[in-house]
Amino acid sequence: MTETFVHPRAEYIDTRQPPPPPQPPPPGLAPPTSPPYITSGTEECESRWEAGAAMTEWEEKEVEEEEEEEEEEEEENS
């Protein structure tokens, strides 16, 4: 009699529940308009800063660079 090898995971039944359906936003909040990926980082960052989130190092550098560029443009224009 030949025994057939059954992989230990072959009879595994997925008992996980499917993720819950997305909940509609509460009536007081507007639905999110931004795509799930970031197309322009400034809007994302500005909204985070307004919400009081801490800036990461690269964000701080980015802001400093933008400020320097603005100062240079002002000097050129004057």
C-alpha cells in the first residue's frame, strides 16, 4: 500500500475574516480628495504641519531650501 504525502499546510482553512468595508466619513468631515499616493509633497506636508505633526529631518531641510530659494528670488527681483 502506497502512502500519499500530504503537506501539513495542504488542509489549512483560512479562518481570517475579510477586512471590513470602508466606512463613510462622518457627516462633519469632507471626503478625502488626495490620491493614496503623494503627487506633490507640499500639500501633504502643509496639512501635517497645520495638524501639529513634527517635521522629519528631510522635511526641515526641504523647507530651509525653499526659504533660501525664495530669498534669492527676492534679491534678484529687487
